[in-house]
Amino acid sequence: MNRLARLYDEHGQSPWLDNLKRGYLTSGQLASLRDDGIRGLTSNPTIFQKAIQGSPDYDDQFRELAGDEHPILDDYWALVLADINGALDVFAPLYESSKGGDGFASVEVAPDLAHDVEGTIAAARDLHERIARPNLMVKIPATAEGVPAIHRMIAEGRNINVTLIFSLERYAEVIEAYLSGLEELTAGGTTDLSSVSSVASFFISRVDTEIDRRLDALGTPEAATLRGKGALAQGKLAYQLFQEAFSGPRWERLAGLGARVQRPLWASTSTKDPAYPDTLYVDELIGPDTVNTLPDQTIDAFLDHGTLERTVDRDVEGAEEVWTRLADIGVDLDDVAAKLEREGVSSFQKSFDELISALSTKASELRS
């Protein structure tokens, strides 16, 4: 049994693929990854920009789409949803065999809705209804405006992947949105919550990149000792919040109706600093009821030399100390989270806009 399969079988962590492109479907590579232990996948606007602009695999479908007078945005979604439906097909057997525990594929609402509550609700609802597959998760960013949209979608019984979480405070709001959403769903008469699933995604390496930048600017020996420790500390503290929230009478009442925990998901887990081990953000956050989304190169690295130990709740006191020391030496952790959220939304918007522009140009060339 390889390391990916053992990650789940021995430690209860689900490895998902952090990528999707047409070639994965047509070549059978995605099915092979599933058979090797990958238990789901996530996508985002940047992933689709790289896939669609970087490959001729979409040309035949786009040529057909561009022949009509539909808005280019409709063509974009047709390309994306073809891939998502293909991925849902690949993971459907796993969804069935795991009784809805895994086998999900995620698609994100348009990034220009990140600060639009009602727009996000309408878009998430539309994606769920258009695709209508039980193993679909719609991604909603954890902005201040995203949180009420998350609540509304859970209250409607829809699967949600909460993305772009950068602070423990916002994570607590996300957990509350999930729990109160389930409670509203039961108040409406639902007595079986087992079909509702959600994950809450922390972007791990981006946190270290920003904190390390600020530590380097401080330039002190103490600051240097904290490099590469902030993101993992936050992840471990997030897992503590998760364990506390999904225990006790409030949760037990929902669990009695079949509710599933909202699993923490570790995203952005490829290391950006070459000084750090390439499996750092996998090895150090392993534990039950979690997901780790892995880009291709991190999958290869972990299969080759990843470490299999339960680590997500090891040395929690040390994580608390790191988090306290960062604040004490002048790293404004609230500002780190706010900056990363802005940059995350902006990055996805940039990818989305660039792809729409490229598709518009290509459509004009084909029509002429």
C-alpha cells in the first residue's frame, strides 16, 4: 500500500488533488490517481486558466461553442463544467463506497462575487442545481460576505467547500455558519443530515510566505528562529478549534441526525521556500477528519519520501507559543490574514479576467 492510501487508512486524512485539466480525464490519469489513493479534487479560477490556456485539449469544444452568439462567459462555464462533470464521474464510485465521506470535486463561484452575499448565494445555488450531483462541492470564499452565504447554502442542504481561510477568528465564524446552517435545516423538518458535507480550507504555505517576509524585515535573531513555523502553528490551533466545536451537546444533537463534521482542509501545501522540505505541509498536519489538497509535484514527493505520523495535534503548546511569540515581536497576524485574503481574491479575479479576455480574442479569431 502506497503512502497516499496509508494516509487515509492509517491516519484518517483524505488526500485530494489540487488540480484539474481535460487531459486528466481523457487519458485516464485522474482515475489512476484515484486508484492510487487520491480521494477527491479541488479546482479554482487559476487552475482553469492554466488548463484552458495551456493546452489544445479544449480547442474542439471551444470551437463549437464559439460558433454561436452566446456570451463568452457562458462558453467559459461550459468548458469548466465539462471538466467538473468528468471529475464527478471519476470519483462517483468512491463517493458511493465511502457512503458520501469522500469522492468530491469542487468548483468555485465566480471570483467577482467574493464581497456580494446575495450574488454568491444565487451563484452557488445555480451551480448546485445545474450540475445536480451529490458529490459536488461548491467553493465559497471565507470573506465577511461569504460567511452568511455559507450559512444559507448549508441551511439549504448543499455541500460547500469554504475557501481562502487565513485566520482563526474567521475560521470560528465559518464553523458557526456550518453548525447554525445545519440547525436551520433541521428546524425546517429535515431529519437526516448525512447528505450534507463541507470542508474548511486553510491556505497554509501562503501564511508562511507572508509571515516570513515580515520576520525577515524585522531582521532580529528571534525573528529568524520563527521562520517557517507560523503556518503550521496556525494549522494546529485550527485543529484544536475543530475538535472543540465538533464535540459536546450541541454537536451531539446534530450528529445524532447523521451530521458530518466540517473537516479542516489544508490547501496551498506545496512549499514556496526552497529551504523547507518539499513535504513539510503534508508531514506536519496529518490527523483524522482532515483533508490535504496536493498539487501534482507534492503528490510525487509525498509518495517518494513523505512521513506517515499523526502530527496535527502534536506539540499544541509549542504551536500556541509560536503564535504568541509572533505577535509579541510585532507581527500583526490580523493584518497578515486581511492582506492574504485580499491577495487571494485578487489573484483568482486576475486569472479569471485574463482567461475571459483570451477566450474572447480566440472566439473573434475563429469567427473571422
